[in-house]
Amino acid sequence: MWGGDEKMKKEDSQIKAYMAEDTVFNGSLSFEGTVRIDGKFEGQVHTDDTLIVGDAGHIRAEIFAGTVICMGLVEGTITATKKVEIHSNSKVVGNVKSPALYIELGGILDGSCDMTGKETKIIPLVKTEAKEKKVVAHPKQG
């Protein structure tokens, strides 16, 4: 069926669950291993492992995973501890938090991305008025 491709067989043996194109699921999904979704899913996903959103997959969810591989459509937030991949012809609408992000040419991320690993970040881009006034208030004498 796979043309004898050993790599394909090895990868498929690691998939623990598969939701086909005609599948619709609402709720919370927790798993170990790799799960591929080609159907429609709405809710929450929790795993330390890999979530694959197939070409026909459409997910509306809050996703907490180790790795997220998107080849379809994801609407919602993605928090990944390892990486997020957005392949060509796929779209992520929502915020992504991950230490590594790969976007293939043609892939779309419509949202923000945080790759710092920190909870909050404030980066001052402009000097504050108080500092500027302090410098001006002490003119050079001489």
C-alpha cells in the first residue's frame, strides 16, 4: 500500500489514534504518542507528545502539546514545549507560544508568536520622558 517505503511504515506505526475526514469531535483530548486529525475537532488538546493536523483537518481548540504539525487549519491558541510546524497550504489563526517555529513557504500564521519562553516581557523601545527631562534639567555649565 505504501510502496514499501520503510520510513512511512515506521512513522505510521507511531500514530496512536487517527480521526478521518468525516469525523467530528467536540470535547477534551488527552493522549500519549502521536495523534493525527483529518476531521473536525473543537475543544482542548493536552499532550506532551505530537499532534498532527492533516490536510483536511480543521481544529478549533486550545492546544497544549510537545510538537504541533499543521497541514490543515487551526483556530485557537497553540502552546508547544518543543516546536510548531506550519506547512504550505495550511493556516493557523491564533497565538502561538513555542521555543521553535517553522513556517513553510505558503503557510500562514495569523496571530502573534512568543518564542521567549518567559511569561511576560516588556521591551522599552523609547526613552521615558522622565529620563529626558532629567538630562535637560541639568544643563552644562561653563
